[in-house]
Amino acid sequence: MRYVSAGAFRTAVRSIFDRRATHAVPARLSEPPDDWTRAWAALAENVPADTDLAAGYATAGQLWNPVLSGDVQSGTWDPTRHSWLGQ
């Protein structure tokens, strides 16, 4: 994963939701269903992600939730620290 600008990330998310027009941008990332455990583990073996679904969700939540909630308006995502910097 690369460093990500919070502004660019927020703009991209809003653009996708606006274009699809199926529902509003959520305020937080929904928890994955338990039946995703095996499929997630298989997918995560091919990328730099934890194969444990709960751990993967926790990391994804660190990226997504502050942007979705509006708590992070600016700054940069540091993929090695799993945190937003400079907001």
C-alpha cells in the first residue's frame, strides 16, 4: 500500500458513492460477516494483509473510519504505521 492523501481519498469515495447513487456514504466501515473468514484468508495470502479477518477489518477501519466519519479532513495515511499523519 502507498501513502494516501486524506483529501484525495475522501473525494474518491464520495465520487464513487455519488456516481452509483445506491446509498449514502456510510459513517463507518461495516463489519464483515463471519462467513468471509475463509475467503478473506485466501485473498490476504496474496497481498500484504493479515490473514485473520478481525485483524484485517481492524486495519481497514483505521484507514476508512476516520475519513468516513469526517474526523480526518487532511493528512496522509502511513501504511507502515497504520495511522493518519498530519491531520
